[in-house]
Amino acid sequence: MDAIAVNQLSKTFRVKVKDKGLKGSLKSILKPSYRTIKAVDQISFTVEEGEILAFIGPNGAGKSTTIKMLTGILYPDSGSASVMDINPTTKRKQLAYRIGTVFGQKEQLWMHLTPYDNFKFFAAIYDLKEEESEARIEELKQVFELEEFINTPVRNLSLGQRIRCEIVASLIHRPKILFLDEPTIGLDPVVKENIRTLIKKMNKEYKTTIFLTSHDVGDIEKLCKRIIIVNHGSIVLDDSMENLKYHYLNRKIVEVKLREAMDMSDEDGINVVKSKGCNLKLEVDITRRSIADALKLIDADNILDIN
């Protein structure tokens, strides 16, 4: 069954055109002119239940507009969308009980409340009974390892801890689909990896469908098996991560900071791009060799950092 079905979905915006200078400013007030921008241009795709999909593209490609139409915030000009067999345009309130959203740059938690109090608040919004909300909070507390800070005000939490709580808040009502918009933005590499592990665990244990947008290649590569790339409002690629890596991402650059300088020569599938002092840059053909193969050529005790 499809969790999301989109057919010929389109959205345009009318934007005021403003010329430069004082004359242009006056003209835009007294005699404004407008142009039409196609934010989303007749896109069609489906997402299966339990799938983790990466929906990516450059800024202004139409990602956020698409998410807003799928969650009922914006109405499409034409085409149709179905989310868990619900029309987001006509049944937004009903849809809210079936989906969750996490926006890495926007906060839904009340900063002066503890995570526990926030979870109780969201449970009440979704009409969960007292016993049910307590059981759900306890379950999510264990899965996301919140014991140490569940009673600490949100304003005193680290960014990584807050993101974990944001995800839990969005899961309190057991949504079937979770929309994640840049969930690891601003996090350090270790915390990013922890969040990715939790997202995979959530998908596996709860069979939650994940609709992910991110500019972080690590998020996409480690979480998703399928990718949709959009640009100028249109879908330019819809393929598996495996095919994408093989045909388009078959070479990776690995930068290694060493404790001591070392000599290293090219190997089959591994080229030394730069070797200067304690800084080493390698190009790895991942269709022939793995990143691990490249790192095995360096003494582990001599590695300070890897990028």
C-alpha cells in the first residue's frame, strides 16, 4: 500500500517585480507588476508504507512547498495528493492525527517546560488518555534514551538532546508518516550519527514511513534506499540509492589528518590526490574499493581525524 501518492501536483506563486533604485521602489507601490513562479510543476510519485525516502534538491527547488501541500498547509493549484488515503486539502485535521513533523530549524517544544511536560502537552492535543500518554512517554523515553534529561527544562538541553525530544514529541500520537526537514542540521558528527541510528530504529520498530529532506549527504546515504531529486519544481531523478551511488557517486574524497607524515602511493581504485605533511587526501573509486580499504593502508594509530 502507498503511504503517499502524488499525481501531477502543481503550485504557483504570484511575486511582485521590483526594479532597482528609488524609481523602482515607487513604481512597485504605485503601479506594481507581478510575475508567476512555478514552485512545483506537475510532479508525480508514490511512497510505500515503511519506506525511508530522501526528497532532495537545491534551495528553491520546491521541496518545502511540496511538504506543505502534503501536510495540508498549502493548497495545490492542480493535481492531487493522498497521504494515508487522506486528502490533505480537504481533511487537514484528520490528517494531523496520522502524521508527525520535525523541522531542524524550527522548534515545536516549549523552551521553559521540561521534555516530559511537553510530551504531556502534545498527548493532550492528540486526545490521548492519561494512562495511554504515560505508557507512550515511557516507551519513547526508553527507545530514545531520555532518562537523564527528561525532567530538565528544554532551554538547558544541548542541540542534540533537543532534536531527540523534538522527534519524540512528533511520535507521541503514533503517526504513520514522519516528515523530517533537515533533522541533523547544526549537529556535530557524533550526535548526527546517534540521531540517524534512532531514526533507523524508529522506522524498524514502528514501521514509520519517513519523508526526509536534507542537504547532509550522510543523512541520505545512511538512511535512505530511494532518492527523489527535484529542481525548478520538477522531478529530475527518482532512483535507488544503490543505482545513484554506482552511476553518479562512484568516487569519494577522503581527507585524513595524520599524527606523523607518511609516504603513500596510488593503489588499485585508490588515488593519492594530495600528500602534504600530515595532511592526506585520497580519491576512492567505490565501485572497486571501499573507504575502509583506503583507511586500512594507514596505520590506525597514526590517524587523528577523517573527513
